[in-house]
Amino acid sequence: MRSRYSLRDRALFQYVMRHPGRGAPYTVRSLAQAAGLSHHSLIGHLLSGARVDCDAETAHRIAEAVGVAVLVLFAPSPYPKQTEPDTKSHPLREEENT
């Protein structure tokens, strides 16, 4: 599974869209285009709260487009390379079950 990055703060995201590190302010559509997204809906959903995360590659592209480090806008999943914990393979979970 792909790792997911959660948007830290919608207000901050909106602010950096209006005040990007380089260039003119972004609209939802222009940011989607700059980030190489095929449609603008993801940006709109992140801003509205309808979506709270995206895949790591997209998070990096969005952050690069607005000129900030990815960790300013997004928090990576606490579980590497997956979206949900695998409780069966976690060593502490195995000990609890014995």
C-alpha cells in the first residue's frame, strides 16, 4: 500500500496558496495544474475538509508547487508504507496475544 500524508491545517494550506514561496497566488485549479494533478477536485476537497489526506507523491508535489517543505503542510502516516497498522506482524501485539 502507498503511504498517506495528512494535511496538517486547512487554514495554513489556504494561506500558502494565497502567499506561495514563489510566484503569484494560486487558485484551486492553478495549484492542481502546477502540482501535475489531472483534476482540481483533490485540492478543493483538502481545502473544504472533505478529504484529509493524499498519497505521499502528491503531497510532495503540492508542497513543491507552493514553495514550502512538505512537512509544513503534511504529516506522514505513522505507519511506514501502509495506511493502517498491521497488528498481526507488530511484535508488541504478538506479546499481548500470548
